[in-house]
Amino acid sequence: MAFLIALAALLLLLVLPVRVKLDAGSGRIQATAFLLYVLPLRFNFIIRRERHKLFALYIVQKKQCRKLTTLFDLIHHARKTQKTDRQKYARSKAARYILAHVRGNITLCVSFGSGSALHTAMAGGLLRILEGCAKAFVNRTRLKISFDVSPVFDRRLLSISASGIFAISPANIIVGALIQRIYLGGKRNASH
């Protein structure tokens, strides 16, 4: 009987989606994962500009910052790990499957100004074009995206904040990993 209860609980965990809420702005990112819709796990990140490393990502734990990675390290790692065409194809198939099953909402707020009304108006038009392209791309998925673009014509300003909630079932992630394994022919990926 205990085995059946444990099996039912495991199946329930695989079917119920995990929601992830992201809030970003002013160099800070807060990620909150909700397991079973009620158990929150919170992670706080800080993005800092560092000399010779561009941007660095830190995780804040118990009021102490620990460096996770830098943009330079990510670029270096991407160049170092060259994938074969077969690995790229398998990864893209798995990613398409997983992304097709992600549900969520994204809100992006941008306030900007260049100090010149002409340049601000031109940049505002460009941002509206990018907004339309993003909405057309995202329209084919289960994601909903909303933009708030606020031009400020009298001063120089750039303020970006984003928030979003994403949900996916762990079973879909497992199926995506199996798809990748099948397309690789059951062989273990050499880069891991």
C-alpha cells in the first residue's frame, strides 16, 4: 500500500507543473520556483559590471555574494565546446519539444530617453518594431508577452525591468531529454 502511495505521489509530482517567477530590474534578479503551487524556493542574483569580464552574475545567499559566472566565461565556454551536427540537431529537437510545452507570461517595461527628442522618437519607433517582431514570434507559442515602452523626451534615461511567470511539467522535461537521447542514438553526450 505504501508503494502505491509513493508511486501516486511521484506521478503527481511529474504531472503538476513547476512555476518559476522572475523579477528583474536595476541589476537584480529574483527567481522564485513554486513546487506544488505552494512551496516557494527563492534565489536572488545580482548582475555587476567588472573590469575585463563585462558582466558578472552573483548569487546572494545569507547576505553574502558568490560569483557564479561572467559573460566572458560563457562566451569562452561556448567557443571551447564545439558540437557536432548530430548533437546540435538532437539538442534543437529536444529544446523545441520542451519550449512547446512551456506556459507563461512576460512583462517588459522600458523607459528611455537620449536627451534629444528626435533621437528618442526614432529609438521609440525602433523599439515598437522590435516589440511587434517579438509578439509575432511568441504568438506561436503558449507564452504571452506584454511591453510597456515609455519614451522620456527631456533627459537621458535607460531603465529596464522585466517580470514573468513560467510553468512546465517535469514530465515534459524528461520527455525532452529522452528525445535528445534518441536522436543521439542512445550514446552519452561527450561534452557532459
